[in-house]
Amino acid sequence: PQTILMDVDTGIDDALALVYLLSRPEVHLQAITCTAGNVGARQVALNNLALLQLCGRPGVEVAIGAEAPLEIPLVTTKETHGPQGIGYAVLPAPARRISPRHAVDVWVEEVRAHPGEITGLVTGPLTNFALALRREPELPRLLKGLVIMGGSFNYQGNTTPTAEWNVSVDPHAAREVFAAYRGLPADKLPLLCALETTERIELLPLHLRRLGEAAGAGPELVLPEQPDGLRSTSASPLVACLSDAIRFYMEFHRLHGQGYVAHMHDAFAACAAVGRTPFTARLATVDVETGSPLLIGTTVADFRGLWGLPPNARIVASNNPEQCFEELISSVGALARRSMSAGPPAPG
Ligand code: BDR
Ligand code: CA
């Protein structure tokens, strides 16, 4: 099995990333930790618990971490992900409680207990991971690997003109994390899934139709002219939930002139963490601007050694959106099919 410890700010694309990991039989999800980002940390936890319930896996631990970034006030983005972070989806009431452990304790304790076995996946701001590093500076060596969704290296941001959301929410945390990785061997360096490649993972209505078909629930009708807020009628509760969430995200992208599409940043990072989508990566030395009001949250990559510093990241340089969607649709479709034949999960 491949053991993954995930830190999220669920979030519509975080939700697809989580459901995808739950769909993969070879993945053992050690725990899910929650950080404030798209919505507050408690709402993130409630979303994760409900998604676990929907996928028939209520036993996975969900722990809350930082409620705010390290040094600057929290900004959330309800206009992007909906008031609860999950678009138009109405999630089931979770049967399980939030873990009594703090997210930082989960990271430190689990990674120490399973040295060299856990792949970390962070698809929200890096606050919890930075705090865990302060407690256990050996984290980079103790982890098997780390995959991060964050940054933008073609200097087109999605939050400011140059900054990507996850880094922009907590630039100080991101800076600390990259500093901690200087001088580590290349196979331990974090894989950065940044905007220039994650924005290529453009989910279209036809992908949702294919998901409905893969689930054996019939094609899902998702059209640009569908009235805002109209609920999915899919026979699969999981497909209906994802469709209702993603339709909100599509409307957001359309509002911003990007077309009726949804960028599945975090789902790509999850596929990359499992090693089931092709990509290439380049070594680089990465730093984050934290001082300038104009450029705060901007990630800068030195590919040529101009700073005279060792590389501290591997940045995804190319990916294959169609193969990524193939993987997401077939895996999540199969999970939706299994959950329909299993019926509703037993509580607890
Ligand atoms: C990132 O920002 C969030 O809104 C998404 O969930 C993703 O993790 C993309 O910039
Ligand atoms: Ca996210």
C-alpha cells in the first residue's frame, strides 16, 4: 500500500482529490488534517467528514490545525468555492467526530511512527506543515516524499497578478517550508504542482458526463445554460455531490472569463502523489516574497543556480490533462459504482 497523509482546505478541487485517493485500492489514507484557506478550518473538517461518509469510509481520522496563517490575517474565498467550500453540494451529516488530536500532532506523531513510509500531500496553505516542521525539523527526511499544490512560476497568479492562492494565504509558511528543504537529496524535495500546469487540468461538462457513465448512473447533465444552483439528479449520490460542487466552480471560472470549466489543481496533485498521471519535473531553488505589498505571496524559482543555493524543490514542468482525467474518471467512477451497490454506509 501507498500511505498518504493529506492536509487540505476543502475546497471543491480538494474534495475531488480526497475522493480520488479514497477510490484507489492501493492507497492507505493515514489521516486528513485541515487548514484554514478556502473556508475556515472547522468547515474544512466538516466537509472532509461528510465526504468520507459519502464514500463509505467514515473511519479515516480528520484533525483540525491552524485556524489562521502564521503572520497575516486569514482570507477565505467563499465566492470561489461556495459558502461552505463545497459549491452547491449538500453534504450528508457526518456520523463521526473531528479528532481530538491537533493537525500538527498528527503530522509529527504519524511521520515519526512510520519513518520513510508516508507521502505527504498538501493542497491548502502550508500553515500546518510549517508548524509541524518547527516541531520536527527532521520531517523532510522522515517522509517518503511530499507533494504540494502551490505557487506559480510563469508569474501569472490567480489571487494577485503574480501570486497563487495557497501560497498567497500564508506566504510566511510557504517560505519557511522551502527554506527547510535546502540541501536535501533530490528524491526528498517537494514536488510542486503549480498553476502553470494545474490550470491545464480543465474539467469540462463532458468530463462530468463521462463520470456519470463510469459510475453506471447514466450521463450527468451539466450544461452552461443550466440554471445556477439547479441540483444534480444523478442516481449516484457521490456523482451528484461532485457535480453540484463542480458546477459552482465552473460558474466561478466563467464569471472570470475562463469559460465554463473548472481547474482541478488539487486533483492533479493527488494523481501525481499516487504516481498515476504522467508528468516531468525540473529542479529549482524556490523562495517566496513576504515583504513587498506589491508582490507578497509571489513564488520565485531559480532554475540556473544564480543564487548559488542548492535546489529545494522539483517543479512540475509538463503534464497530460487527458490522461489525468482518464485516471480520475475511471477511479472515482468505479468508487461511485461500488458505493451504489453497497448502499448507504453504516454509521460510525
Ligand atoms: C488552489 O487554491 C484553492 O482555491 C484550490 O483548492 C487550490 O488548492 C489553487 O490556487
Ligand atoms: Ca485547496
